[in-house]
Amino acid sequence: MTWVTMSIAVSLAFAISVSAPTREPASPGTAPRPASAAPSASASAAHAPPASHQKGQGETTALPFKGALIECSSRKPRLAHDLTRDIARTLASRDSRASIALYDRTTRTSCTYRADKRFDSASIVKPTILAALLHIRDGYLTEEEQYLARKMIANSDNRSTYVLWDTVGPGNIQHFLDEAGMTNTAIDEAGFMGLTQVTARDQATLLALLTGEDDTVLDEEERAYILGLMRDVQNDQRWGAPAGAPADAAVQVKNGWLQRSDANLRNPWDRGDWKVHSMGAFTGRAYNYGLVVLTENNRVPEDRHPDAGWVYGMDTIESVARAVHRNLHPDR
């Protein structure tokens, strides 16, 4: 059984309002960094000992945390315990609501935290759009489509994305999702690509498909094409999951963010907050793992720069990423 079909226990520039797309914010390097948030009332959960048990040749660890479970398993001694502990410590002082999915083929390690919670996708849906296009074209793209694909992935250009979104069509995107086993992803009925509903688990499934060896859905050349564009993401869009990654790893990344309209008063989680996401695949040498971190409730305080919530989400993701990379590769 491949990691694509296994149940894995186990991102940018799209700003949108509830009713219509809006202008993207400035690059991450220009936004002011907010002060660290005070620990939340549930921060003490990070200091509680995780519950661990042996399963076969590996270890599984679970820790109740902020109304859900951080669960990790690994065949490497104590790695599951250490990952669970450090993810909890990292998130304890953050106000962001986060979702995490991690897989590592080398150590047979996986972690999940609220991995089936749906989020507005923002730009992390873009690799899925390209994968669906390749799927229906049997890998053949015109020169114009190749140009648009590079703009969509490497530069996160939204106009190029919508051209390809319309080219593929929701039916073909759904067909790809079904074939790929991304069963909890839902296309926005109104046609806004950034409001596609995604989960960390499904995005990790996509990363596992792209870095795997199963040709059932996409062949080797098609997978390599998508990964190559993700490796070429422009420098100011390479934050998030790559933070703290081994210097000699090949890094494939896609990030996304959006700010919900403050006109939506029915759901307090959508009152002007930022959704900030990152997904990364790390390959080469001894590396073969993927990490997805989705966040929301990254607030914009009234007295702060409008991008403060976006940067807060980015900091949350990078804190998790550093903890993950440090545990997986302590000597790198």
C-alpha cells in the first residue's frame, strides 16, 4: 500500500472578502511584526505529559490540547513523544486556531492536530488546480498554459489562476480530488477558488502523492513538473513550512492567506481575521516528508498595522515548522 492511498495521520498571496476577490497585501518582508501574544488559558496543557503507548515497533502519543488531540506516531524511539510535546508548547502561547498534518516516510512518523477541520484555502489550492489540469490533459500543456501555470505557482498570480481554473472547470477538479483521495475538500459553489474548503490532511495527501512513486493519478513527469514550480516559488513567498528546514533539503512550498470581511457578523471567527496557511514538501538525500499548517483567528488589533494578523499567522506557522524540523533532524 502506498503512502498516497494510506490514511495519513498526518501556500500565497490570495486576499479575498466574503463577496469578491480583493487586492493582495504587500510582501511579507514589508509588514511589521506584532508583539508576541500572551499565553492563553489553555497554555498549561502544553506542560501536561503526553500519553504514549507502544504499537508494533513504533510509538503513538496523544495529548489533549485546546479541545482536540495532538497525535503523533513514529518508529523512531521517543520521536512521537517529543513532537507531540513541542507542538503543544509552540501553540500554547498562540491565539491562532491551527490545524496540522505531518508525514515522514523515512522515520515512518506522522502527526495530526485538527487535521480534518475545513479552512478557506486561499492560494494553497493552486497546486491542486494544476494537478487537475495535468490529469485531464495527460500531462500535455500548451505554451500559454505552461506560462500561466508558472505564474500561478511560482508567483501566485491570481489572474493566471482564474484562467486555468476556468479551463479545468469544477467538474474536472472534483474528479481529480476523488482520484487523489482528497475526500474532504469542497469547491466553492460560487466559483471563488480561494474559498475552496481544504483540510490539512487532504493537503498532506496531495504532497504525498506528488512526492511518491504511484503513477495511478499523476505520472512521474507530471508530479515532477508541479514540484519544480513549487521549488521555484519566489523568495518573498518562501516563508512558513520551510522555516528551520535542513539547508541541504530540496524545498517545495506553497502558501496562502486571505482576510475575511468584517461584514460577516454571524460567525465571530470571521470578523476581519486572517487565514494564513503553508504547505511544504522536503526531499533529497535522506529527506522525504511533508508538513501542512493551516491557521485562522489571526486577529488584526485596531491599533496595529492592517497586516499584523497576517504576520501573526505566519509566525505561528513558522514556530510549528521549526519544532518539527528540529525534532526530525536534530543534527541538521
